[in-house]
Amino acid sequence: MNIIEATKKALDENKAITNDDYKESGVIIIPTTSASLGMVLMGDKPYFRKTNNGYEEKYPEPRRYWNPGSEDILREDWKLY
């Protein structure tokens, strides 16, 4: 589905959206109705950060204001996550 259809469906079902390229790199997009957040870009896979005691599992911090490029807008492989 295109990004508009996917966004509408994600808002209705309280889900995120992704596509094959984003999913492969562990990224999901959370559409919101909040003026201060817009579309939130977020990682769905943990990574490990080195600490004094070894390694600590962390999840990427959400990033605000994802602006899709023309390639993102024209894709037809968006799906719910």
C-alpha cells in the first residue's frame, strides 16, 4: 500500500509502518496526531553498548520529525508493523 493508506490504517489501528528496506535495517515509523511529534522514526531491534562491566542491551532512541523523501512517498510496499 502507499504511504497515505498505510499512515491512515496505522493511526486507526494504533500501529507503526515500515517497508522492506526500513525493516531490514530495523527501523519503524510511528505516525502521530501530535503537532510536536509528527512522524517518529524508531529502531525496533536492540543494539549492544560497551560499559565498564561488559555490554548493555539498548534500544535506539526515537527521533522526531521524520520527513519522507519522494522515493518514500512513491513506494507501494508500506505495511503495518
